Amino acid sequence: MSSTIWRGRELLGSQMPRVWSAPSAATSAGPEAVKLGELAGLDPMPWQRFFCQHALGQQVDAARWRWAAFEVLLLVSRQNGKGTDIEIVELYVLFSLGLNVYHTAQLMETSRKASKRLLLLIERTPQLRRRVRDIQKTADKVHIELTSGAFITFMARSTRAGRGFDDADVLVFDEAMFLEPRMTEAVIPAMSTRPTPLVIYASSAGLADSALLRALRKRLLAKDPTIAGFDWSVDPDALKDPAFDPLALEVVAQANPSLGGLITMEYVRGEFAAMTSTGSLQGFYRERLGIFDADPAEAKRVIPAAAWADRAGAAGAPDGPVAFGVAAAWPDAESAAIAVAGRLGGELVVQVIEHHAGTSWVLPRLRELVDRHDAPVVIDPGGPAGHLVADIADEDLEPGQDEIEVLTPTMRQVGYASKDLLAAVDGDLPSLRHFDQPELNAAVAGAARRTLGDLWTWQRRGDADISPLEAVTLAAWGAGQLAPPPPPPRSLGGSTTDRSSDLNLIGF
């Protein structure tokens, strides 16, 4: 681990975030912002300079500039100095660019503390202090106005106040783990007429209900070009390693860039003992290692999102026999889905062929598919699509047409089909491939378990239409019922009438 000396101390923390992304930029205001911060008495660490460099990227088009990223996300563990990053940005946009800033936090007390820190920096810097026209402090806000007319207002968050932010150039959402979508719904549209809007979210790792922060982090992981994001954290997958040591120096360093400067390993060890003694191991993971609490929506999922994403990328149609599956939405078959499954090499390939409203279209489409592929159709007779079994049996056949072969699994077979599909996605030897279809992805995300005796299957009684997943499950089960092709003949050697050599080869 390379060392960096800061204020005479050796920084042990990682100065580079484990995860980060920023859109390309022609230039950056970061160096100028850092210089102004240093003038005000700040001494940013390398990781804070890195953040400013990439968070404040700029593009210039026809003599007009704009921020390269409309939104900036900063995720770093508690007491590492994210406030310094915010102060550098606020001083720069306020004094150098003359932009209006709103700094919000979940509680007014938190915003008031932030205002005191910024005022201290201003008051001890004559070049800044003489440009302040007015300071107003009330119970619900602190307002600092400059002689240029630019201002910064510190306040607690509320949706009612957010609708009045039409003069905001820069929004700072501190404590973003508590930020609710309805707040951004009220605030961000109000900035639509500002020429250089910028939204900054600063937070430690998210809580179970930090839905908006979790969504921002997903955009960071996807490298969304409208957001610059920086995440100092431990990889959650590291927890799966039996040898994982939460107090290993390299582990703590990854989530705490200011380790050795503001935080000591001695304190972290004491913090760990105090928190785990009261059963707060997850709290330690969240607050010190930057690992988000489990997503409640993900916890309810039967098929993990990561496992499902890993099984995307089907490369072609099955190269052998296939089966079709049909399912309908609960409770009244408002929509239905047809899926197909078959083998391609050693993998099970599945695809949703059709997913439409109603069921009147299903039989004509099945007839077309079966005539072309001579494949069986699987329908759960106890499900919302069960009535189609009788419809198929009553079908008026044209001369030369064969009846559609319908497989109707028992309740236990339906349970085994669901279990086998899950194993094909998230088992020890996953074998399923899919085509990353939105309707199937949505069904997988919304599917829960329904108990079937000592087995289970997909829970239909939810908000999501899981018929695409159910159709795939049935098709996969049907594909498993198809007789495998006979093995090629092999020569066993010896006389065709001498069976002793055969018996020897098979172990008798």
C-alpha cells in the first residue's frame, strides 16, 4: 500500500475510490476550487482533490460552459471529511462563479452545523469576508448573501420548500441516505431554466429504505453519463469469503480514505468491539465499511438480481428439440405469455415469444408454433391459463393437422419445475441463458415464493405480472421431459456373440 503524508501523518486509506465514474470533460474547475479552499484554510487530502477534479468537470460549447455531469454522488464512510469536499465546491461556485446554492440536510441542526463551518472559513479569509453583504439566521434557515447577489441558503429538507428552488444553480443534498424521491421530484424540475445546474448527493452507505440513494448508486455502477460518482466502500461480495476480516487494514482502508489522517485503526477496533457487542455488526459494515444495508426489494426476490444478470447473453436458438410453456396473469388472465426452452450446447436457452393482453390470441399462435416446430406445450392446469387445456382439446383441426400435444404437470411437478429453474440460474452449476427481455426481467424481479406442501412455486398474487417467468419455467420443465437423442453406437470390441467382454466393460 503506497503511503501519503498529510499534516505529518501517514494516510493509510485508499486515495482512489473502489468504484467511480465521470463523464468526459474538456476541462475541470477542480484545481481552481481547491486553490480557493486552500486560501480559506482548508488542506484537502489527495482523495478530496481527486473528487473535486472529476466532480467539477466542465464542457464548453460555443462560448458557453456547462457541468459535464448534472449530478454528482459522493459515498464515503462516516467522519472521513466529505464536508471538506462540499465546502470546497460551495466556496467556489458561490464566490468564483456567482451561483446560488441551497444546502439541505435531513435535520436543520445538521444544516446549521454546516453553515457554521462555512462561515468560519469565510470570516477568517479577508478576501471572502468583505464580499459578504448580509447574513440571516432564523429557526429554519441560515442565509448568506454576497455583494454580487449570489447566495447560499442552509435548510432542512421539505417538499413544500423544494418547490420554491427555482433560483437554485447548485443543490447539495447532505445526508442523502435519508433523501426521499418526492423531495427530488419537487426540487429538480425547479432548476430546469438555470443555465448551469448541478446537484450533489453526499452520504455514507445507504439504509434499508434508502431507495433513492440505492438508485443513484446503480446508475454509477452502470456508468450513466449524466452522473459523476465516487464510492469508497468494501465490495459486498467480500462478505461471502469465510476468511473475510472486517478489521484487516486493507479492508478498512478501502472504505476510509482518511484512515491515518482523521481516523486511526485503534479507534476502528474499539468501534467494532462496541458495535458488535450490541449486535450491530451490520451497522459496522454500513457506517465504517460503506456496505449498504440489504435492499428489502432484493431480499424478497427469489432469483437474485446479480445471478439473473449473469445468465443473460443467450447467443442463439436451441439446436435440439424444444418445448413451449403458456401462462396467464393472476387472477383473471388479463394477459398471457408463451415461452420456449431448449438446449444449445450444454446450456438451457429460454425466451419469451409473446406476451400480450388477454388470451384469445394464444391458441392461434400456439398452432402456428407447433405446426412449425412439432413441439409439446406445457400448461399448469391449476393456473389462470388452465382453461386453455380444454380449448386446445376442442380445437377444430384442419385436414392433415395433428392435435397439439399438451403436458399438464402435477402440483409437485410444478414445484420441482420452479426449484430446477432457480438452480439453473443460481445453483452451483448454472446452465440457463436468457435474452435479457424486459418483460421477463420484470417478472423475475417481482416474483415471490408460494408454498406447495414441502415444495414451492412462483407467487402469482402480487403487483407484478409473472406470467412470462411462469411460462419460461413450464417450458424449461417441458424441455426436460423430452427424450434425449439416442447415443451413437459404439464398438465394444470382441465377438458379437461373446457377451463376456460387454459385461467386463460395464463393471460386472
